[in-house]
Amino acid sequence: MRVSRGTRLSLRVVALGYLFVLLGVPIGVILWRTFEPGLSEFIASISTPAAKSALNLSLLIVAITVPVNVVFGVATALALVRGRFRGRGLLQAVVDLPFAVSPIVVGVSLIMLWGVNGWFGALDRAGFQVIFGIPGMVLATIFVTLPFVVREVEPVLHEIGQEQEQAASTLGANGWQTFWRITLPAIRWGLTYGVVLTVARALGEFGAVIMVSSGFPGVSQTLTLLVHSRYIDDHNTYGAYAAATLLMGIALVVLLLMTLLDRKRSDR
Amino acid sequence: MTSDTDQQRRGTRPETDAAPLPPRPGLDASDGVRPRGGDAAGRGEGSGGAPRPARHGKGLRGLRRPLGIGIVTLWLSVIVLLPLAALTVAAFDEGLAGFWEAVTAPAALASLWVTVLASAVVALVNAVLGTLVAWVLVRDEFRGKRFVNAVIDLPFALPTIVASIVLLSLYGPNSPIGVELNATRWGLVVALLFVTLPFVVRSVQPVLIEADREVEEAAASLGATTGTTFRRIVLPTLAPAILSGTGLAFARAIGEYGSVVLIGGNIPRETQVTSQYIQQQIEIDRPLNAAAVSVALLAIAFVTLLLLRVVSSRSQRREERDA
């Protein structure tokens, strides 16, 4: 389509203007508001005991979610790609389900299953608290991050085929040797990409986690819950800005990693 | 180019596999053919007398066996299916009448109306401006284009609550530009536009890159004006991608919570979206209401994604017929 210079320039201005108003200005303002009182103020605000414990809790949840998702995600991807069984299509649909479910609905569903009056309420009554405890927050995070590893590893498994694995086992490698030496190296970038997405979402999840957390500062507050409670409960607007900027910094690192990994994957 | 298509994949997939994935150059050929080729080879050799188990390792074979599949199924059930089943059962705790009563409560209906209205506006704006942004990113050349291209993904990387705070710092109380949108429906729309920005851009971009420009040139040389060329040539090519991006943005906006929780203001019948209503019902200990409205919200999202899948498979079939 040949577009006159004038049209092209005005389209460019509209597109960039839209992005600037929607993304650029708000992010600029929050950065300005965070760093205007000085760097030391920012550091003081994100190193209060509540903030530190929130960071620790967020990292703890990530540390549990990632290995679990890697193990079960790779297993699910292998089953979906290599398995020939009835109901595979159904399993595919189930893997995508978490993306279609609102975070709040995830929280309500977990309460209906694991809460005191839920199907597994006996656990709670026996003293193992899931809802309003860390297990509930981990379950919520695993729910929302479940598809990432599966969906990043699956296409790679499709692409590499099975010849190499078959060759390895013909040469006498056992199942685990084949997996460690052939399959895992082949899927490593896809897997890493899935892990990066999982970490980003696990750190940033809010809706599902707030539903199943008791939200006590210093006990069961993640970084996202800290941002919320500082703004709503403490009317500590600056503290909320500072914590949000910290999360934004993490998100930027993730974005950078995503871009780099993307290049790495396409080099393959 | 590959990086663009990859980003697109990331862009559309987060919601469903219903989206028609535009052809991925280089990948598609091997996608379909190679694994099948490998399989066929395996089967051929198997029937040739070599016992199959000897050819496959135990670890991988396990996942093809009932035990491995059983473990995967059990895992998905406990994490995903059982909670949703418990939710559905709770929604119909007092029968169909109880469910209907909960969903049609005035406050619930009002929240559903606000949600659908705001999401529809957001989807439409996305359809127009998202396509425009994609066009500029593909067909235009300017300094800093790569940077702008990378920034598009920011709303996906940014936690939703941070999106909320970021927008509040600009449009909230003491707004530095004097525009206070908090606790208005416009605030909702801005927040939802922020978080759904990548969907349409990332689904249109790869199609635009692949689009045959010669056809456009031909139309122009036959005397078609720019407008006609756009309407008759470019738009039909992009339509499936625009539609799928718009649908995904709509589905995302329907369930959004984190980004609207602070800027929306949670005013019943005015700016309270369904996810906020559900959360409120849990807080005041009305689990039946919360579960019933959750099921209604899920149903809206599923119907949207189902429609998308039907439309995309239909347009795919038409494409195959034309080819």
C-alpha cells in the first residue's frame, strides 16, 4: 500500500502519541515521584521490615512454584507431544484453561476446594491451613502459571522429533540418560523462556493471591499485596510508589531477558 | 522477523490456543512433518522385528504409559479441574433457582453490565489503535523503532497492581496534569487499555509482515486509491488477526482485577466490575453469590473464546479452499 508522506507521518504521530500517553507518561510520572525525594528515601522505603518480609515471601513462592512447574510442565509437554492416548485433546484444553480464568475466580475456586467449608475442608479442620496460609498462595500461583512451561516446551519437542532419542537408546542409553543428554539440552531455551515467564507472573500475581491470603504485613504479604495495602490501608502513597517501582524494575529485567532469550531461541 | 512472530505467539497464546496462529516461517514445515516422520520410522522398524521397548528409554517411555499420563492427569486435575469443579458445584448449591437468583441480583447484573461495557469499548479501541500501531511498527521506518517494539510487551511483564499504581500516579488524586479519572468509568477503560495493549498489536504484526505487498502494488497501479486498497486488500488479510487479538483483549478485560482495583473506585452500579463484586461477596461471606457470579463470568469468557475458535477455523478453511 503506497501511503503519502503526510499520511504516514500522521499515522506515526498517532501511534507513538497513543503509546506515549498510555505507557510513557504514567511510567515517567511514577519514576519521577519515586526518585524525587532522593535515592536514600527509596531505599529506606523498600527495606522496611514489612517490605523485606514481603520480598522474602514473594521469592519463597517463586522458589516453590518454579521447580514444581518445571517438573510437571516438562512431563505434561512430553505426554502431550509423545503420548498417543484418548483424551489428549481434553488435556490440551485443560492446560490452557488457567489463561481464560479471571484471577479472582481462581481465588474463589481454591476457597471452594480447600477452604474450611470446601471439599477438602477436613484438611483445614485437622490443622493444615491452606487458605489464608502460604500453601494457598502457592496453589494459586501454580494455577495461574501452569501453562507457561508446557506451552514453551511443547513446540520445541515437536520440532526436534524423536530420531536423536531413538538413536541414543539404540546405542544403549537408558531412559534417564537419554533425557539428560539429548532431550533436556534440546529443550533448554524453550524451558528457560517458560521459567522466565513463570517467574514474572509468580512475582506479579495479585488477584488470585489476595483472595487466599490473610494479608498480614510481615507474615502473609507478597510484594504485590504490599503495594496494595500501603496504598489502601496505610495511605502511604509514597511507599506504594516505591514498592511498585521495585516490582517494575524486576519486570524490566524480565522483559530484557525475554528479548535476549527470544533472539537465542531464533538463532537455534 | 522470527522474533516478531515469537512475540506474537507469546502475545496471543496467554489466553487460549483458539487464536489462529499465523504461519510461522521456517517452523511450520518441520512442525508437522518431522515428528510424524520420526514416528513412522519408529513404527516401521518396530514391525520389522526389533522389540519396541528396547528402542525407547524408560524415562521417556514412562510418559507414554498409563502411569505417566495418569500422573500428569492427576496433577492437572488437582491444580486446575478440582477447584473449578468445586466452584461450579458451590454455584448450584441451592439449585438452578439459587444460581439464577444470585446472578440476577441487581448489584451483580450492574457489575456484569459495567464489565462488559468497559471491555467492549476497550476491545474496539484496541482493534483500531492496535492495528494502527502494528502498521506503523511494520511499514514505517523511524529511529527508536526497536525500542518502541520492545516496549509494547511491557504491560504483559508488569504486575497488574503496578499498572494500577502507575495510572493512579498520573490520573489519580493530585494528578500532575489535572485529569482525575479515578473512580470513573473512564478510569476503568484507561486501565484496561493499558493491560490489553499487546494483544492486537502482537497478533496483527506478523500477518502484516507476511502480507503480499505485490497485490497492494497491483491494486494501486490499477488505479485504486489508498483508501480502496486498504479496504479491499489490506483489511481482509488482517481481519482474522485483528478479530482474534480483539477477542483475546476482550476476554482478558472481562476478568481483569489487579489493574482496576485501585483506579476503579469500586462504586457499586457505577464502576464496580464483576471481579470486584465477587471479591466483595467473599468478604461479606456470601460464597454462593461469589461462586454463581464467577461461573457466569467464566461462561462469558468461554463463549468469547469459543466464538473466536469457530470464526478462526472457518476463515482458515476458506483460506485453504482459496489456496
